[in-house]
Amino acid sequence: MSRSRKKTPVIGYTCAKSDKPWKAKAARSFRHAARQALGEGEDALLPVKRWAVVNPWDAPKDGKHWVGGGEARWLRK
């Protein structure tokens, strides 16, 4: 794997290692909101998407961007 390279030079905007803890917390809050709405009765509005409960821009990584040439260290897996 020493010669393994990414085919597309797309990298995250921040130095955060992972979004996994934030995604788990967002999923928990979504499930909590859905349970609360179900407990209120049939007339309650259920959240359809996770983004109705949490803001995706609060994540540690604010998306990705394309790096034209890119450095070799960015393209290593």
C-alpha cells in the first residue's frame, strides 16, 4: 500500500480527525426528537431528516474542497 494514492485530490476544510463522534451525537438527538414526537400523539410532526434537528454546519469538518495539483502528502491514503 505504499504506492496507494487517491485518484481525486479532495480534502477536508479542517484538521479534525473524524466526524464520527459528532455524527453519533446528531443521530442520538434525532432519535430523541423522534421519540418525543411519537410520545406526543398522532398529531405531532415527526422529523424526517437529521438536519431538521441538528445543523450540519456545526460539524467539526465543514465539508471538502478540491485541490488542483495537490501535494503528494495530501494524496496518500
